[in-house]
Amino acid sequence: MYKIILASGSPRRREILEQAGVKFEIKVSNAEEITDKTNPSDMVEELARLKAEAIKKEAEGDFLIISADTLVFLDGKPLGKPRNSEEAYHMLKLLSGRKHEVYTGVAIVIGEKEKTEKRLVFHQMSRVEVETLTEEQIESYIATGEPFDKAGAYAIQGRFAVHISGIEGEYNNIVGLPIAKIYHELLKEGIDILKK
Ligand SMILES: Cc1cn([C@H]2C[C@H](O)[C@@H](COP(=O)(O)OP(=O)(O)OP(=O)(O)O)O2)c(=O)[nH]c1=O
């Protein structure tokens, strides 16, 4: 019996895992999100790995740690969380009228007493198409405050939903946790997180 630990302070990740019916606890990592990787999948996988390893140091007994990192990529360039209104404006202006990719890296560390730890690291990619935004739409969206803790300065699950003209791939991956991919990757390892 593993203790499932979500290594994340993101309320969206918690909600997705709860909605799926997984029983877990939360530990928030203070890992610095720095990577020298340049390609999207390597970047998000490395950042997710750092978060899982930071929590692993304190974990005991039988545990299964899940962490994730989400970045938006436009023409291969990463867009993280905007630090201020100017950055949010710049990101939303870039995304306007275009398709972009959302990558979420996932790191899972499985620890069992007297056994070598097992690590799974993978990513999921989804495509999002944003309609052409007017200046007024961008300004009023920034004024909601929603962009600031979201990669790419928007929340598909929030008020930005009205500006999304299409998506390809797993929806929950965009919100921050590709639960279907996680479930199936763990099933391949013989672990059913819904039965824990
Ligand atoms: C694109 C997009 C991102 N996001 C969020 C998901 C993540 O919380 C955030 C990306 O930041 P992350 O650095 O991946 O995660 P976090 O700092 O919020 O949480 P933690 O590191 O503790 O796990 O952007 C949305 O909520 N909706 C969206 O549509």
C-alpha cells in the first residue's frame, strides 16, 4: 500500500487528482525551477523531476510521489508564469490568433521499503488554438488577475475559456496534470492509483 503524495502547491493539480477519485496527501516543494534544457519535453521533465526529488528527501515508508510542471510553448519558445501585467500582455498578444503547445512534464518516484526506488518521467503535449484577441479583451482579462499564476498567462478552465477556439490532446494536461496519461503509465507498472 503506497501513500500517494502530490508534490504540488497548484490548486488545479489537486482538483484534477481529487476528481479522478485518487486518495492522496499534498507536500509542497520549494525546488527552484531552473533548467538548462532547451527542448520542450526535456525542460518540463527536468523541472518536474526537481520537484519530486525535493519531496523525496523527506518521504518515508512506501510512497508514490507525483509532481508536474507545465509550460506553454509558442514556436518552440517557453512561456512561463508572467511576473507582471506587462509580461501578461506580451504573452497574450503573442498567443492571440495562433496555435501553441502546452507541455506538462510528470515525475513519479515510487519507494518501497528495502527496494530500490523506481522513477518514471514522461510528458504530455496538447495543442491550443486561441482566437484573435482585441486590445480590450486582453486588458480586461489581465484585470481579472487570472493570468498571474498560470503558464502562458491564461487559464483554459477559467475566464479565458471564451477565447479558446480549439484544442487537440488531453484537456487536463493544459490545466496542469495529464491524469489519463499518469493513470495509464502507472497501470503499465502494475499500479492502479484508483485502488489505493
Ligand atoms: C496553460 C494553463 C496553465 N495553468 C497553470 C497550471 C500550473 O499551476 C501553472 C504552471 O505552473 P507550474 O510551475 O507548472 O506549477 P505551480 O507553480 O502552479 O505549482 P507546483 O510547482 O507547486 O506544482 O499554470 C492553468 O491553470 N491553466 C491553463 O490553462
